[in-house]
Amino acid sequence: MTGFETSGCSSSRPHVADAQKSPDGPDSTASPGKRVLLAYFSRPGENYYYGRRTTIKAGNTEVLARMISERIECDVHRIEAVDPYSDDYDETVARNVLEQQADARPAIANLPTTLDPYDTVLLGSPIWNVRAPMIMSTFAERFDFRGKTVFPFTTHAMSGLGTTERDYAASCPGAAIGEGLAVRGEEVEDTGAEVQSWLRRIGVLRG
């Protein structure tokens, strides 16, 4: 399936850091004193790389999530599937096709109890076949996002944000969907300036 991107997380366990406050931001950005959650799904193993394949220990989305978390004050939660995705590229492609066709909601092993403490949520994922993996819909539909602002961020081969903005608007009724960030997976290590600029625009960059 041309353009299918898989990028993921390391084998480290998910963690939630101590809550912090975010700095001032203009309208449509995070507000002063708001608590921020960065929740992401990522996948290690065999990945797309400039038309070829490469094997990575930490997926591109995890790398991007780490870059973001180093620059802001937030809690971090890595989303893990009950049935982990294969390290094999073709097997993951095939599974994703079936999940998209079935409009599936893959089970999550480590759902947070609540998102109530957070006013701003950064949702990170790869783009697989033009949209976020279906497990991101599982996560988004599990919680009440009314009154929160959601900022998507993605790693991709060619699809940018894909349909994440539309999908999260449907999955998170009552939330404001803010400006997203899309980073090409092969270039994620070199996007520090782009990440910094985005975080400043959305009002969460650490002072």
C-alpha cells in the first residue's frame, strides 16, 4: 500500500510526569495556567524510509513526542495496544487495512483514568493510509473533551496531518481543534526549529 507510514515507540513503559503549567498564549492557543497532556501512539520495528524499509528502535512519533516534551511543561502518556502491532511492516499494513475497513476500535492497554485535569491535549500519532491509526479513535472517544483544546501532531511519509483534524473534531465533540504539526518521518531528528516554532504559536512553549 503506497505511502503507508508506520512509526512507533520504544519498549519503555508509559509514564505520566508531574503536572506543570503552560505559559501565556493568544486566542486559539493554550491559556495561561492550563495543564497540558501529551498523549501519543507510536510503533518501533520495520518502517518506511524514502521508498525503502529500515528498522528503528524508537519510532518517529516517539522521537517527535520527546522533542515536544523537552520544550514544554506537560504530562506524557504513551498509548499502548492490548494486541501490540507487529514489528513487521507488511503485517502492520495488512492489520491497519482491516481495522480501517471495519472502522475498528483497537483496545488500549493503559487508558488514563480521566482527562479532567487537562485543558490542553496534544495528540500524537503516525499517519497510516492517510489517517491516524484506529487506536487513536479508541482513545479520543473514551473521554469527554468538552472545553478542551486538542492539537494534533503527526509523523508521515507523504500525507501530512492526514484526516486527523476532521477525525478528532468528530471524536472529540465540544473540543476546539487547534493548529496541528506534521513532520516527515525520515526528517524528524532535524525538525527542532519547526517544533519550537509550532509550540510557540500554540502558546505552550516553556518560557
